[in-house]
Amino acid sequence: MVDPILAVAPMLDRTDRHFRCLMRLVAPKTWLYTEMVTTPALLRGDPHRHLHYSAAEHPVALQLGGSDPDDLARCARLGEQWGYDAINLNVGCPSDRVAGARFGASLMAEPERVADCVAAMREAVSVPVTVKHRIGIDDQDDYPALRAFVDTVATAGCTTFIVHARKAWLQGLSPKENRTKPPLRHELVHALKAERPDLTVITNGGLTEVAHLREQLAHVDGVMVGRAAFDDPWLMAEAETALLGSGPNLSRTQVVERYHAYAEAEHAAGTPLTALTAPLLGLFRGQPGARAWRRHLSESAPRPGAGPEIIAEALARVASAA
């Protein structure tokens, strides 16, 4: 029996390489994704800034945003050269800026273009090319439209679809509202898997507990957790234990100790302390001392002269509360 796929969703300002290093300590088998990187950022900017990561993060996928097949092919090739395990195309981001640039969720109205993009990327790389998308956009939100989109993109050779089970309103809702207001319709994702058993279908949206993940895995191949994984990183440790039969070999304390060593090296190389402590804030959520842990990190990290030693200080506060 093949293990189900567990993944943490790509999230802007959250799934940076520091969070991914922490998550790898917490959940050794969970797939990790970069924040969305746009094709102009890679082709006209600094590839090292956007693509640099730790070898410990594998398996890790690069998520790209764009709509030009040639540009996406060039960026996918860069991702493969940097060693990413898969390339994912963003067809789900609903922000006005993204829609105005003709990529993200707005591309659901252009399935043939998405297929062209996938075909170009697959031609350029040997690693898997996958697509993350919504169940629909605006009034194009019924199951036949979803199935037609997937069928069209699948003709280009895409076999893995990650479906955010909410539609996106491209006019009238903010990106934040698009994460909560359109109702979740996981049943459409279930129907897609039932009718296209040849495809790998992963569902995403509103999954905040292990019980939610288990329920979804009765219908699909995998589950992708979003903000709940950032707010409560240990959720993914519990998910691996419950759903894969093998969780992390480390306790929360051991995770902090190993991450502390990583933070010392990164801080010495010039990484701001606040960027290194942000991923840690929710690690002890629901545990004795969680409030003291979070407060010490939040208040101490921005102070002039503060260093990674505040992580050990925060851990001592957790220990004293136990």
C-alpha cells in the first residue's frame, strides 16, 4: 500500500527556508513547498535569493507563478538545476496584483494556456511538474468546469493536481477573504479523484486537525495543510505519526536545540533574528509554557543586540512551566 501524501502549502511570508528547516525537523516525510516565486523575480532578479535552501529540506518543491510558457520553462530549468524535487505551477493565488499579471487563479479561465505552460516546463525538466489550483473562479465554479480544466491540463502530461477546495472570487474579495469566505467543497475534489483515478489528487483548504486529514484521505491521495501548519508546526508531527505510522524521532525540545544551531549559523551569516524566530512561535502551542515561550521570542528578537541565545532562554521558560 502506498503511503498517503502529506504536504505543507506554499504560503507567502511563511514558508521561507527557515520555516522549512524547522518543519523538516518536525516532520521528516512531509512535502515542503517554497513561497510562490514569480518568473520576473527569477529571470530579472537574484536567483540565489529566491532559490537558495538547505539540503535538509528534501523533499521540497519550487512553486512558480507565471503565464508565459517560455519563461516558465526557463525558471523550471533553474529550479531543477538548484536541486528541487518538483516544480509546481500556481493557478490558485487570487490577489489583484497576480490576476492583473495574468497568472495565479485567473489562469483557471485559460486551461489551454495552463496546458501549454505545463508542456513547456515538462519539456525543460525531468522532475515532476504539478499544478495547484482552485475548484473554480467567480461564477465558473461547478464540477463540470473543474473536471474540464483538469482534463485539459492533464493532456499536457500533468498527473498531480493539488486542489484548494474553495473557489476564488477575483473581484470583490481580498486574498485573506478568499481563504475563508467561499465555502469549502471538498466533495468536488473527491469526485475528481473518483472519476480520474489515474491522477494523483491532493486536497487543500480548511484542514486544521489530524481527524480532518484522515477523513479526506478516505477519498484522495494526499492532503496539504496551510496556515494551521505554521500556527501549530507540531500538527504535522502528529499527522505523520497517525497517518504514516512513523513520526519524528525528536521531541519538541530536541527540535529547538537543533534549530538553535541552525539559527546561530544563519544569524552569523547576516539573517535577521526575527526571520529566524518567526517559525518557532507556535511550536509549543497547547503545551505548558507556550505563552511564555511565544512572549519571550516576540519581545526579545527585535531588540538591538539580541542573538540566537534568546531561543535557549525561551526554552528554559517552557521547562520551568512544565
